[in-house]
Amino acid sequence: MIIGTVSENKELEKRISITPEIAKKYISNGFEVMIEKDLATHLGIPDKEFLEEGCKIDSRENVLNKSNIILQLNLPDEKSTNILNENKILIGNFNSSLNKEVIAKISNKNINVFSMELLPRITRAQSMDILSSQANLAGYKAVLDSFAMFKKAIPMMMTAAGTISAAKVLVVGAGVAGLQAIATAKRMGAIVFATDVRLASKEQVESLGGKFLVVEGAENLETEGGYAKEATEEFKKKQEELLAETLKKIDVVICTALIPGKKAPKIIQENMIKNMKPGSVIYDLAASQGGNAAFTEADKIIEKNGVTIVGESTILNKLPTSASNLYAKNLFNFVLNLYDKDNKKININLEDEIVSKTLVK
């Protein structure tokens, strides 16, 4: 049973799906591992490290042809898709709701496509949860980047020349990325506020030292799977009123609110930004799905009324080694769940919720 991976388009994606450490684990479980030449040299990992763990290195075409299981981050390009032959398994983070036609073309070649963003949020799947592992890093890095752009000190400082007040941070969306952002901002000395449509987030926010902004009469807008769902118009109006007042005193906003498969909710409105203090920073991690803030544009930095608005869609390319380590471990755990070690074959058990929900049909 051969597991393989080929290079992504490095201008768009710097992460990799198999690291030398994880290749060793695959091999110890009875797999062969094949990678494309120079897979991770951009991360400072030479081919030699993969060879030392027992991997085989070959051309892109041979890896795609010979591998039984192909691990990627994004869907293969058209040329690579044409190379793929039947009876393979393709696993990655394929944004299946937006790429139905491409995935259907691959599936029609009798290739089983598993898209990891569809993984159910159950205890048994936590070690495979790519959204959580990657969001953790995104929340951390968003705080570092936004603080680097903010032109004042973050913690309170008492000096002989006077006292510098601590920066005030608002985190919009208290999922995995938001909670990590709260924790990171608190560690750096900021005063942190947070808002989320899921009332269950209040306890988590407060446990990290943040202050949760409660919308009066709010209902808990959480799906059974633990994700946020779209808010009612009444909730949105009350949230806007609360945020409009809060934002007048906020220095840095970290936006992380997303609804799976939908456009990001527009939470920070134009009129709110007009009333923010000049010099404030809005760092929008939801930019790839339209952004949580007015004026957000993916991969652009815009200034409005003295407020800097950063639209970030590829933040994990700024931490590609750490992100690759976690992603590769997530995929390894997923593959082991599919693998019948005794018979050395893949068992696609559709009675397993992890399998049935990630298999794109």
C-alpha cells in the first residue's frame, strides 16, 4: 500500500501533507511512502531527510500513478487530475461545497475523495481535525501580525515618565482561532473582549481572561456539530448596537467568524469603522469568505478614516512548517482510521461517521 504526495503550487500554498517524522510513522505501520522531488526544500527540509526515513522520491507523474492513497492540501490541478488513474483514494482540504464539479470529475474515475473540512466534531475525530489545528495557529499569528502593525505598546507600562495604558482588543468569533487569539493577546498584556453567537463560548472566553460581550436576549446559535449558524435579524441588530459602542474604545480587532459553506457574516459595519479611533487595526481572518468587516478585501491592506483593515486569506503560509507538522499528523490519524492493519488494506466503512461524512459523493 503506497501513500504519496506531490508539491502544491508554492505561490499559493507553502504547507506540505507528509513530513519526515510522519513518513516514518506510515512506514512503521506497513505503508510505502513516495514523494515528489524537492517537496519540502522551501521549508528547509531536504530530500535527504525523507530518504533517511525510508521514503522513495520520484517524478510527479510517477507518484500520482503509483500511489494508492494521495495526500494533498488542495485539489490537484487539471494536468495532475488527468494523470490520476482508477481505484485511488485522494485526501485533503478540498472546500467541497465550492469545488463540486472538479471533485465530481475525479470521483467519476472511481477515485474516493475525502475532504477533511467535513470531519464531524466528535471526540473520536479530534486528532484528525484539520480545521482546529490550523485555526489555532491562525489565531496566534493574527495577534502577532496585528500587534506588529499597531503603533503603540500592548501591555500597560508604568514608568518614571508616566503610565502607558494597555491596548484593548476585540476578538470577533470565539471558535478555535478566536480562543487562541484571546489567549495570545492576554499573554501579551492586552485587555481582551470577545463576541460570538454561541452562548457556550462565554465560559471559554472568560476562562482565558477575556470579557464576553453578551447581546441582550440572545439565543444560542450553535449547530449540533458545534459550529456557528446564521444569526436572526433581531440578533444582528442588537449585536450591531453593542459593537458600535464597544468599538469606540477598541485598538485592535481580530475577526475570525465563519459559517461553514457560506459567506462570512458582515459584523463590523462601515459606520462602526468611522467611529473607531484613528490608528486602530482590524485584522480579518475571514477575508477569503468575504470578511467580517466592511471594506475587507482578500490579501489587501486598506486604510479607512485612519483605521487599517487587513484582509488575510493565506496566514498559514507565514507559519508553514508548524502548520505542515500539525496537518500531516491529522491526515496520518485519518488514514489509520481507514486502514485494516491485519489485512493490509483500506476499509471504507460507511457505518463509521468519520468516513461517511468526509467522503464526497
